[in-house]
Amino acid sequence: MNRIWEADPSAGFARRLGKPAALLDPPQSGVRDGCPEIWAMDNGDVAVIGRDLTDVYRSYLPDNVRIADDERLVIIPGNLLSSAKPDIADA
């Protein structure tokens, strides 16, 4: 499949965007738990670690939204994204 954008599996993790989930107010994980994260990659892409709810949401996506077979719908806490706002450049 030819796509306009493709993830680069050779990209490395450059820096966390926002706070660790355990340091949010309220905390969204324990220090040793697997926890949601947002990371800037060294090629400019962004990696999101969250709960895979693809199968839960696939049947009731908005009409103009598609999830490819090699994609996943990931949910993260809203306050995690809010904490990353200062680290994300304005478009």
C-alpha cells in the first residue's frame, strides 16, 4: 500500500512530551506501572503509548474515520495531553 506518510521504524526516542503519567495531577499510573506516554521521535514524528481500544471503537467510528489494519486507536488521559502542550510547537 502506498501512503503519503509512513512511520519510520528506525526513528529513536528523542524526548518525552509533557509529564510522566505518575506525576500528573491526579496521577494516571503508578511509578512502576506501564503508563501512558507521549514522545517526540528524533525524526519529528510523535509516539503515543496508551490503551489499545481499537476493537471497542471500530464499530462506531465517525463516517469519515478509518483505522487501517496496521493502525490502532489508542486512548490516553486528557491531562497527559494537556501536560504536553508546552512541549508541542504551534503549527
